[in-house]
Amino acid sequence: QVQLVESGGGLVQAGGSLRLFCAASGSRFSFIKMGWYRQAPGKQRELVATITMGGSTNYDDSVKGRFAISRDNAKNTVYLQMNSLKPDDTAVYYCAADPWGRAEWNYWGQGTQVTVSS
């Protein structure tokens, strides 16, 4: 059974940094695409960043230049380095996997809370 487990969230002041981790288990192969979503209170879940197995990345405009997604295929782990954090970045962050690169996010983690104080 595939599991995605996030860690690294927490409370940080505006302008600070956090690094999120997502470890995938239960799959015999690496997922074609992995990504991070977030959901703030009262808002819809939104895509933050994605990365393919080959290392191609994509970011939402709101985080470009501040966040960096990376992955270690050998460890089936994906990371999200978040710098220059803003209060608007406060949300629950979810790791997700799109096994075949078809924009079908079949697997999700339980989420990790990121809170940015002003």
C-alpha cells in the first residue's frame, strides 16, 4: 500500500524559512511526477509546485523565486524548501504523487501545518 508521509512543518516568522519532507513507501517504482499542494482555511486546495522524475519543475506564480522543489528518486523522497515566507503562505501542505504523469494525483499525504506569523 502506497503511503506518503510529510514532515517539517511548523511555526515561523515572516521572512523565515522551512523545509518540508515527503517520504513515499509501498511503491516498487518512482512516481513520474510528485508535487506539493496547500490549503488555507476557507480556501480551495491549490497546487504549489511539481517535479518530474527527470527533475523538471513547475511553480505557482505566488511562490516563484521563494520556494524550491527537489526530489531524491533513490530514496523516493521529495522536498520543498520555502524561503522568504509570508503570512499568506500559512496553510496545510500536502504531498501528492501522480504515478504516470497524467495529472492524476492518486496518492496523498496526511498534510503538515505551516504557520507564518507577521
